[in-house]
Amino acid sequence: MSLLRCLSRPVFAGARRQISTTAATRSDALFVHRDTPYNNTKIAFEFSPENLKKAQQVIARYPPQYKKAAVIPLLDLGQRQNKGWTSISVMDYIAKLLEMTPMRVYEVATFYTMFNREPIGQHFVQVCTTTPCMLRGSTEILDTVCSHLGGIHAGQTTKDGKFTVIEVECQGACSNAPMLVVGDDFYEDLTPETTKKIIDSFARGEVPKPGPQSGRQTSENSAGLTALTSKPYGPGEFCQPDFQ
């Protein structure tokens, strides 16, 4: 049978092959902008004098014809000034500053998950649940955070606007799992008890000390020092026995 005849044959609804039975989930909120009272092009945005100076310093790192390479650090700077999220006005302003078409900026902001397309709480809590953390109890940590904040779920913000909680992929602190990030700070070696203390400190307006919450300093073995327990040999000492 020729290709033309195959293409011309009618397709009957009853013969349609079901590729998947999973219900489709709409994700256009991540990629499609729709004006809202808090996110529309009529809400003006521009860098503060201090941030504009920082932006110009970033742009100066690149040749003039490649200044669009500064789009990611400038989006981050804009998001920080805009209380933790990237609005349509932030993206349009950066597009104008870098002489880029707005669509190119939208593409970057919707691709990278560190750019929040919706407003977030004062404290942005990101709980890692990737395999190393999961194997050491990250599910319990996530449940503890959500329950301690009044029973919210991952992806939600508390009613007082103080906390937003999300579940994230690897944050790169696998040796100190389980862990979470609040703002730019890592809190590691967590237990449900230390997790509650961290949340309570932020709720009181305090910033708890970041890093391991177990007593160790960085990523040293939790069982104590097991290597390099004696003075290391100096240059050339490893071959001395061969010459004795």
C-alpha cells in the first residue's frame, strides 16, 4: 500500500490507540503569563540605585555584544529586590536593560526552577527529598515542617505570609542529609526536633545558625576521625625504607 493511500485512509474514533491513561495535568501556570492584580505590566519595576550599580558591574563582565549573558544574575538580582519572586515587570525591565526581546528573558525565567513565578512567603523553605536525603529521613523532615506550620502542604504559604514550603531536588549537601534551605542558608543533619527549633527561630524573627545541626563542623565523618589519625609523612619519606 502506498504512503499516499495510507495517509488518505479515514481514522475511526474506535480505533484510536490510547498512549496513556494518566490524566493530563495543566502546567501552564509555570509557563504562560496571565495578568493578575499583583502581576501585570502596569506595575512598574526598576532596579534601586544600589542594585542598578550591581547590575552594571555584572554587565561589564561581558563583551558588549554578549551582554545578554548577564540575564541569569540580573534575574536573580531582580527577584531578590522583588521580595523573592520574578514578576512580568521584572522580566520586561531586564529585557530592556539588556536589549533583549522579552520572550528570550521569559524563556530563561520559566526554565530555571530558582526563579519563582508567584509571590512567596517571607521565609522560603526548600526541603530536599532526593535519594540521599530520603534515605536518611527527609520525608519525616518535610512532614515535620508542614505540620509545624499549621498543616500546610508543600507548595503552599502559611496564612500569615511568613513561610512558603516546597519540595526540591538535590541541593548538593548529600553528606549532611537530611537538609533544607531557608533563603540562602543550609540547615543540615536534621532531626524532627532540630527542624522545629529552626522554624520556631524564624517565626520569632531570629536567624538560627546555619550548617550542621548535629554538632559537627562541616562534612566530617559523624562517627569521628577515621583517617589521617597520625602525622602525615613529609616529602620523600614514603620511599626511605627502600634505601635503608
